[in-house]
Amino acid sequence: NAGVMQNPRHLVRRRGQEARLRCSPMKGHSHVYWYRQLPEEGLKFMVYLQKENIIDESGMPKERFSAEFPKEGPSILRIQQVVRGDSAAYFCASSLSQGASNQPQHFGDGTRLSIL
Amino acid sequence: GESVGLHLPTLSVQEGDNSIINCAYSNSASDYFIWYKQESGKGPQFIIDIRSNMDKRQGQRVTVLLNKTVKHLSLQIAATQPGDSAVYFCAENAGNNRKLIWGLGTSLAVNP
């Protein structure tokens, strides 16, 4: 499967725990985007990363949320001390060149995060 | 208390008919637009894109029309099939801003 791979597909956490969501972009893609989706809503941008750099994190809450895209390995979206309101589907996308104005973003099937 | 949920606009068509899904975008500076299809439990799937220097683009069974004057985008699906049943989103991108801004979505139901 040469597409964007996200894992886990489903993640259950209790309030106060940490959630780690992983995303492996398509082969050859160096741009990664994270989005959040609530039921029956469109996706909301969170953060845009290139290898080892955060380019735009304007959609990501300042506290408890962080993202990285190391030189080796997948991109990680980390949510510390989760609360019920963090329950959502989190989607990762990747693109080949410099962002949406040149190439479409291709999406993984998401991680559905449930907070008990 | 009682919770109120959002309800997606729904388009119901007969198999074999043509479907037209509409989208109004918000930013007059947006110069790139994409239509995505999302099936239940899956991620958005790219369908077709269009840049602001065009007003029409065709793909396989799909056509996107862009009217910049009224900031309107439409997706036309020819000979709609049951496999086309999904939620369809338009997304816009404005210039140097890399993030996609998404519309609410339209649920397409194809009746056999």
C-alpha cells in the first residue's frame, strides 16, 4: 500500500492520559499536514510540517498538543492530558511538493480517538 | 440538556442520473480548489482540482466548474453509480497559505 498510513486506526484513552498518533506519508512526500474532524463536519487544519520543521501550527491548540516530523520515521501528533473534547477523528495528509497550491494533499484513513 | 447536532445537506439521486453538488467558498483570494469524496470510516479521497485561472476542468465522469464572480464551485458527476454514495467536500487554498479550508460537506445518496 503506497498511500498515507496512519496508526492506530482507533485509540481509546482515559482523561489525563497521553495520546500518540502516527502518520507515514506517501513515498517521496516530504510535506505532512494534520487535520481534525468532528462528526458531520469538514476537516479543520491543525499543523503543517516538513522534515524536521514545523511550518504552520496556527490551527493547533497551544497547550497539550504537539507535532513532529523527524528526519527518520513517521510524523507524530501528541496530545497530553487528554480531555473529553479531544475525541475526534484525526487525519494526516501528505503532498509531494510545496503545499496545496502545487499538489493535492493525499489523506490517510485517520485515527479515531475516544476519550473515556 | 438536549444536544443539537449538525445535519449535512443531502442530495438524493437515481442511479444513472447526473449529480450536481454545490459549494460556496469564502475567500476571494483563494486560488486553488479541490473536491474530495469521503466514505464512512475512511479518509478524504482526492477527486479533482482546479486553479483560479480556469473556470472548468473535466475528469473521468466528473466536471468541476468555478465561478469566481460569485465565489461558487460545483462538482458534476455523470451517470451516478451506487459507489458514488459518500460525503463530498470542497476545499480551498489561498496563495501562500498551505492549509486547506474545508466546507461543510454534502451527503450524496444514490438510489438503485
